Amino acid sequence: GDRWSDDLELDARNACDDTDSCTGFMRYTGDNDQHCFDWCGRPQFCMPVSDQDKRPFAPNAAWTSYVKSEYLEGLGISHADL
């Protein structure tokens, strides 16, 4: 599999920013070699959460998430928290 790079991050960020339905993206940062082979170089794009979702995001130490700023408040995060 591919490895994460600055160029890949920029491409993922631009693709998400250019897509209204994208709320953010995440990337695998865990230490499982097979999972890394499958996911390290593949950004996973997030779509809007519905009102029915009780907990749209759950902490997972193996993934690093990037959320568009306009969705932070809905997660209980302010810009001051960053």
C-alpha cells in the first residue's frame, strides 16, 4: 500500500473543500501493518451526519480525523479548543 504524504493530505483536503457534502476526512495512523497496507495511503471522506445519529463520531486512536471548521461546533469543539 501507499504511505501518507503531504501531497496526499493536500489532495484530500482540496477534494473535501471542493465537495459541499464532505464534512472532513480521516487517515489511518495505527500500528497494525496489514491495516496500514490497506489504509495508510487512502483518505476516508466523511459525509454529513443526520439528526438521527446519536453519536456520529467515536474516538479511535488508530485514525486521525480532519473536520471542516463549520462542523466543529456540532461536535462540541470550539476554535479555542484547537
